[in-house]
Amino acid sequence: MQMTRTGWSQLKHPEAQKLAETTIQYSKIWFLKNRLSMNPEKTKAVLFKTTHAGFVTPEQLNIGPSEVSFDKSTLFLAMYIDEKLRWDRHIAKLESRVSST
């Protein structure tokens, strides 16, 4: 299930959260069918949006009895990605590593 930019902007907060939770449930089913597991305690959600988006990020998503919190950025495949798809945090982390050597 994929939402276009227009689709997200037309959704109200509870509707968007419900859609995200439904999508996660579909993902959870896919994981089970493919003998994989998803650990909600290690899972973080990032709502990618434009700098002009007026959408308010919810505090959490529910995956069954577990809750997944939203972050403004996350580490994915050794790269920090923030909610506006900027590289600021990733570059800062690289700069700190380079300066410490």
C-alpha cells in the first residue's frame, strides 16, 4: 500500500495513523509468511515529509500490543536519514569520525 503526496495531505491525523498501522500489519503478515520476524522494540518509524508539509507526526504506531515510536531521523544501512530527507545528521556524524582520527 502506498500513499501519494496528495493522499497523505488529504488525510486527517487519525486516518493517517490508522493507514500506517494497517500497512504495518500487512508487513507483519509478510514477515510471518517469509519466516522473518519484526522486533517492535527495535523498530522506529519516520514520517517522511516536505519542509512545507503541515502534517503533524503522531507520537506512536500500534503493532498489536506493542507500540512503535516516531523519530525525526533514523540510522538505516549505515546512513542517518531524517524526516525531510536531509543529510545534516549523517554529515555531522561523518565529520566527527574524521576529526577524531
